[in-house]
Amino acid sequence: MQAILKKCKVLAAMAIAASILMPGSAPAQSQNPIDAIKDAWKKAKEQQKQGKNGQPMPGQPPGAAQPGNAPQARGGAPINDSGPFKPPAGTKIEEKALAPLQQGARFMVSPHGVHVATTEMDGSRPVVYYDGVEGPKFDALLTGAANEVIVFSPDGKRYAYCARSGNQYVAMVDGKELVRSNELQGGACSRTGSPSSDLRFTSNSKHVYYFASTKETQPIDQYISRFVFDGKAEMRIAAGSGNVTFSPDGDHYAYIWDDPDRKRPQMLIVDGKPAGYLAGNMVWSSDSKHLYTQKQVPLATELLLDGKPLMRAFGFEVHISPVGDMVVVAVNGGTSSHSFSFLVVNGKKVPGSETVERGQILEVVFSPDGKHYAAHCAGINSDHYVIADGKRGQEYAAISNLAFTSDSSAVVYSAFKNRQFVVVGDQEFASQYESVPVPVIAPVGNRVGAIMRMNNVPTLLMDGKVTRLNYRGAADLGFSPDGTHYAYFALDQGMGYSLVIDGVPQPQSAMPLDGYRIDLEQPVTAPRYIFSPDSKHVAHFGFANTATGVAHGIFFDGKFIPASPEGPNTKLSFSPDSKHLFWIHTYGDQPHRVFIDGKPMVDFYGAGNTLGMIPHWWDFGPDGTLSFLAQDDNSLKRINITLSSETSLATLVGGATLANRN
């Protein structure tokens, strides 16, 4: 009977968690709070502080697996092959309650650090819990354009939201009031009259900005806005205008001011002050110290730098290198019916860059060091070509995937003319018509690779050489972080895929053919194998045929490591210091189990019962500490695991590495 009661509690917790809304989902209809669960959550926090005995392991609902109490599957058989477990000696496991579980609650996770903001009800009023700390009560919490309530800074260390209290709107930043204003009644932290939130952080996470909106009845009935930067409201502006352009460092901004009363001309506002000239199409320099703009003059457009004229033409497109001081301007001359284009680099026209009549410059890219450029140009007769540092390349019917090698030494792109090509510098590498080769560029150095086909046979382009592959197919080409190793999956003459590293097949690697369709013509967006950050290790989920059947497990540095046979494995990842390998084994409605270096660490229920659907729900810190979200039947919580010296990649396979094995 006791076991049945425990199971009911777990299922009840999961049912409640299933009602928690994901970021971006529609808010649930208003429901009465579950006071009993909130009380239980408060008691759990008190017990957590006091360190009382008899509490479940971190992340485990009552009745979940604990040392000496192996979880059981239906029929009483063990649900995995690990049995009872204890984390390795010296492992430190901590939990922090973040919010009570409540029907209709929503939670959002920071992009780094697993900081969690939860919106719930305290009596009849909504509140925000941030990392377990309850914020003030409000009459309403406002959502943004993407239906989010909480906005996090890019570094994940700050948060903000907008709320309403009576007829006042409050901008909350890092748990404190930034702005509370009666002026915002009828509007909000928004650029429109509707009550919504438009709070945002700048790219450097230092500043908060939004458009505050309000309705006026005098002199006319209209909505107006104000740009608010770090809590300072600027001049009234016509609602819906004022698109802001920020500098790369996030400290400067510019926008066009429109008089809502239609009595004064437009003004360019830079860092809250009139610039003294009117111009649009703002582009900041890479050092954030200068502003390029354009303004209309009779029969032409004028390009300005900090308000001073640079050149005049039919139109301009300004391209700024993210590093260095290179500026490439695509100049459009003539009229709309008889136009042409040419390039100007750092104020000097590029000889021979003029396009044919009605030609255009489609794209400009820069090398990683900021010292080189390449422009994709096109004419009206399907003639596409690349101009790289003033040198014009060959013509093709189509060009795509324009980029530079990581060491900035060569331009790379895909091209088509009667057949497909990968072009690296001045060299062409051909592929048959049906196969579109996508060049893969190593993160370091000058290596370029591609999986191609010739006469229906897969070939590999690597380091300027094309090699025929003795496989039925190949795909998922990728490089290690330091660029010294490459790998791909090959479809052999059997029934599955296996990993090939630096041209050497891995006999212990196997990936099932069913459910694993590799598209040869698509770049790798989610690799099915991973290199460690130090490029010394490689791993992927796979299987092995044994005398007793198919064994699921991990391929790691040339060896196959069996894993739990029941349920899938997921989230395979190396720690940032490359010393540990992490994955999670799932068991349906049973708790998930965290494995690090092949050793079970803790069992937990996924937050909201939706493992993997919540962005950023787990994260390795710089010190190697693993943090992730979990829940029990009382609360949402964060679990931190600090590993001991008893576990490492060396203990997993006896010290083998990709380098010494290969």
C-alpha cells in the first residue's frame, strides 16, 4: 500500500508539471493556486536549510531511486543494469528549490548558468520567483512579442520584466524597480498602445531599454512613445517610429525621432541627444566610435560619416568588418532602369568591380582577421562571380555558401555550371549534377572538406585532394575544435553507419540504419558525434551486436561502452575542460538517471516532464560543475553536481585518447 501511495504522489507531481507552460506558449486560464503544494514547498526549503534526515536524494521525488533502493520497472525487473548505486566518493550534489509547482505556472531559463524565473500566483496576485526568491506582487505581468514574460541578458546573469500595479506600470530589473510611472497608464513597456512588454538588454548585458507607450487626448487623441534607456525616458515620439540601431559594444544607440505633434522636422538622435543633422540607414563602425548614415539629396543619395559627406550616388550598402577597420561600400549608380554597381573599399573604388547594366552586388563577407573581403556579384544573364580583394573569379550560373577559411587565407564557396563545384581559392573541385556539395571549414587553420559524389560514388574533398570512398554513402563531415582531426559517418556494405576518423574506419562504431537517415546534401547542424573541446576525444551514441542481442551504449575513443538497455540515452556532452563525458538515460515515466564518465550520479524527474524541450535547462560551468533543472512533487529545483577525482575520462577507458589511438 505504501508503494502505491508513493507512486500516486509521483504521478500527481508529473500531472501538475505537465500543466506548467513552456516559454512562448499561451498562458493558461486563471486557476486557483494549489496552496497545499506551496506550503509543502516552503517546508521543503526549510528542511533543505536545516539539513534534516530522511529527505530524498537531490532531484528525486519520494520513492525514487536512492542508494540501496534500485528503481524497478513494470513486473519488478530492474529498469537498468546499474542496480543500486552511490555517487563516487567526493562527489558533491547540491539542490536549490526555485519555485513551488503550481497549475498554470510558467518558467523561463537563462541562456547560461541555469538561472530560472517562474511566474506563479501568490493568492490572487501574480509574482515572479527568481532562483527561489519571491518577488513583489502585481496586478498583472506583461508578455512580450514572443509571449515571454521574463527577458534575460545575453550573459545570463541579469533578468527583467514589466508589470502593472493599478494604473502604474513598473519595469523590474534584477529584482528591483527601475521605473514606476503614472504616465504609462493605457500603455506599458512597449512601443504600442497595447499592454505588452518590450524590455531588452543590450549585447554587452549592461543596459536595459524599451519603448514606453501612453495615450494622450490633447491636443489630439493619439498614442505616443518614449525611448527609455537605463530608466531615463527621452522625448515624446510618434508611436510606432524610432527603430533603434545599437553599436557593436552595446553602449551607443541611434534612432530617428518623429514629432507626434507634426510641428517639428525629424531628427537623428544619438545617445539621447540630437545629432545636428538628419540621416537614416544607420551603421556603426566595428569599434563603436563612428556612425555611417545616408540622406536623400536632389536626384541622389549621400553617404555620411559622423555627419560629414563621403560620396554621392544612386544608393549605398555599407558593410563593416566585425574586426579591424575595413569598410566595403556597394555603390549603386545610374537610374532604376539603367543601373550598375561597383565596390569602394576604405574610400577607394575597386578597379574592374563595375557590374553590367542592372547587375548587383548580392553579398559581402569578411575574413576572420578582418583584412580581406569577398563580394558575390551577379548580372542579368545568370553570370555570377566572386570578387575577392579586387580579383574577379570565374563566372558560374549560381554561387552559395560564400566564406573564408579560418586562417583568412582563402575564399571558399559552392558553385554550379553544368555540374556542381566546391571552389577553394583558385581551385575547382567537381561533383556530379544531382549532389550539392557543402564545404565544411575547419574551426582553425586552412582546412576545407566536403562530401561529394562522382558517377554515383561518394568522394571526399580534404586538404585539396579528392579521394574515392569505398562506401555506399557518407555524410556528417566535421572537424575537431583545433582542426587537426576530421570525421564523418560512412554507410558500409552492411546495415548501418560507422564513424570514420582521419580516414580510419572505427570497427567499434555503429549507428543503426533505421531511424537515422543522413541527408548527403545538407550541412551538419546537429552533429551525431562530438569532439571534446581539447580535440583529444570523440564520442557518439551507438549499438553493438552481442550474443544476447543488440546492446545500446556509447562509442568513445575507439571502444564501445555498453549502457542501460531499456530506454534511450540523450544529451551526450563533454565538459568544458574535456575531463568528463556526460549523458542522461531516460525510462519513460520513471526518473531519469545522470551518468558522468559511465558512473550513475543522481536520479531525477525532468522539469515539466519535458526533458530536452526547455532551452538551456542544463549547463556545465567553467569550473566543470554540472547544473540542471529537476522537480519533485513539491517544487522546481536546480541540482548542481561537483565531480570528484574518482571519476574522469581516464577511468572510463583506461586513459586512451583520440590522438594516441589514431
